[in-house]
Amino acid sequence: MIKKISYAVIALFFSTAVFSQENSIDRILAIVGEKIILKSDVETLMLQYKSRGENHGENLKCFVFEELLYQALLVNQAKVDSVEVSESQTEGELDRRIAMFEEQMGGREALETYFNKPYTEIKNHFRNVVRDQLLSQQMESQITQDITVTPEEVKKYFKSLSKDSLPLIESEIEIAQIVIHPEIKEEQIEKLKSSLIEYKERVNKGEDFGFLAGLYSDDQASAENDGDLGWVRRGDMVAEFSAAAFEMETPGDISDIVETDFGYHIIQFLERKGERIHIRHILKIPKPLSSEKYKAKSTLDSIAEIIRSGKMSFDEAALKYSTDEESNKSGGTVVNPYTGTSGFTSSQLDPATNYILKQMKIGEISEPYESRSMKGKPEMKIVKLSDKTIPHIADIDTDYQLLSDMTKNKKKDEIISRQINKIQKTTYFKIDEEYRNCNYKYKAWFSE
């Protein structure tokens, strides 16, 4: 069954509707050098912006039209300047986008059915679109690659901004932690494995794998979708899981129990398309006995008391006692996996930790509490609130890097604008009268 896909999804992946060129009501809105812009191009890119909630008020049509003029101008200039993208670059990006689109549609056959074309013809349709996008990106990169800003330029830019123009900086939290993973008894693991074996036997006797996944899987995200992980490639999964999943060939087959860092799985193979497979799984995460959690809590109570008494620093205790390999070597400091820094916003923390921190002052150490690791495993820990910033309007002293980036972007826009105005004067244009009254960013589109 083909999934319902909105036209906006097509726009999201390809940015322009090449396939619409066969529509008899389509018409040319602009010629830029050797490039043309169609009415369908504008309509499809408008759908993309709307699907992301970017409406640009009543000027969306004009905004989108200039975006397409801008890309066409850079592509045309790339040919003049002998700037090229390799065939391997184009094919790699084309394959990546079509693979994403296949996944949205539900497989290659669904993709071919949707377009009523064979796969190779679909790729041919979009090859030039992708090449043009890569060319325009490369041209823009060449124009801006040497841009730098000095501290004086940042200060001057900061002084030029009105208070209303400065961004609001959200509160950031820095934490350190000492983690104790409660011991998992062998009988707990055996009990868990017995459950997985039972689920496999029930499916072999006729029960639905997806129904059991929804009831019993500890992977809450996929459990809500009957354990479905969608279409995946080998590199999308950890090695042990990938090896077991790609061994299977017959639709409906179920793997033996697979152990990974996330827990224990059984995997059901559904379908294969080239280098991608469609699978679902049931995950069971070993849960420690209450007695083991109590032992971990008692240990953390003792560690916290040692730190509070001054006999050992938090950093030293983290290095000596914490079983979290990621943070114990850095004095317990936790690194934000989304940014690579030590700063977190409250929405990036797990609910239990977020709740605990709201009651703490900088420098305080929490009481032991139960949480879950990034991989979903139960853990007991204490945290130290190392630092917390107050939400504030951007300031040159505390937010220099942000303001430096803003200064660089402004300088980039100015350099691109000068270059675009220069290229406009040497490029042939023919633009539909419907778009003559737009308030364009680059003013020379209608220069005689």
C-alpha cells in the first residue's frame, strides 16, 4: 500500500517540480542566461516554504521567485567561470535524496507507481535539478570563502543594532554527574530472554509481531508503530543489530536474540530493496532489582557525603566512582550530544534530571535519583549544577561568538549582494511582467 504523500513532501526533497514540466498549463516566468524558471517551479517551492511554516507574509510568491532567480543566476555564472561539480558529487547527492524519498513513499515500487515512471527515468528527471543546486552552492561558497571579521567589526556591528534587534539568549545549564549502574543479576537477564523467546514462538504460532511489539517492546518510539523501524541501511544501526538483520532473507523471518548496548532484541524481516531492508523489532532492556537500586543509592549517598564534607572534590569522586564512561574522565562534566558543548537547555535534558535541577542552586549536589541513559538503560546518579545562565538579551561580553557569527553573516550578505549586482549587469534576463512590482532584495533584475 502506497503511503499518502503531500506535494509539499516532494518539494521538501527536490525544491522544484521538474516532473510538472509536462503539464500543458505550465509556462515560463523567467529566462536567466541559459536557464528558465517555470510557474510550476515557483508553486512547488512555495509549498516547501509553507510546509516548514515559513510564509513570509503576502510576499511569499515574490520571495520564492527571487530565490529561483538567484539560483539560476549563480548556475549561469558557474558556466561562465568554468565552475563544475563532479559526476560523483551529483550522483551521490541524487541517490541520497531519492533514498529519503523512497523511505517516505514506502519503497522503490511505490516511488515508481507514484510517478508512473521507471526508477532510472525518475533519476534522470531530477539529475539536472540536483546538479544546479550543487553548482549554485559552490558558486556562493567561492564568493564567501575568505570572509573573516575582526573584534572591531563585531563591536561596531553590535553598537549599530537596536535593542529590539538583539536575540534573546535562552538559559543554559552546565552539569556534572556521578553515575552508578545498578547490577543486573543473571536471573533478570534470563527472564528477559525467556520473554523474547516466548514472543517469537507466539508469532510462529500465528500471532502478529507488531501487536506484541506494541504491548511489550521497551523501545517506546517504535512500539507506537508496531515495532516498525522503517527502511534501513547497514550503517544506520549498531554492528550487532545490523549483522543479524541483514542475514535474514525471507519475509516474516525472526532473528535469534541479539544483544546490543541498548539491550536485547528480536528482529522481524519484512522486505528488501537493494541495499535497504524493512524491519521491525522488540527491545527488552534489563531492569535491576529494587535491592540493587537501593545499593546504588546507598553508595551515592556515601559519595555525596564525602564530597560535601570536603574530603574529595566532585571531579575526583566522578573519576573514582562513576560508571559512566562518557563523563567520568572529565570530572563528571556532561557533554551535550546535540551541540558538542557542556551547555544544555532545559528541553535537552531528560525529565528526571530537569525536575531535579529546577530545585537546585549553582554548586549544589543533588540527592541520588533514578534516571535513564541516552540508550534507555536505568541508572542511579547524583548531579552537580555547575553553572546556569539567566535568559538575557545578547551582550558583547557574554555572547561574543554569537555576535561574531551575526557580523560575519551580515558581511557575507553584503559581499554576495555586490557580486550579484555585478553579475546581473552581464547576464541576459527576460522576466514575466507579473513579477515586475515585487520588492526584491537584489534591485537590478529589471535594469535596462
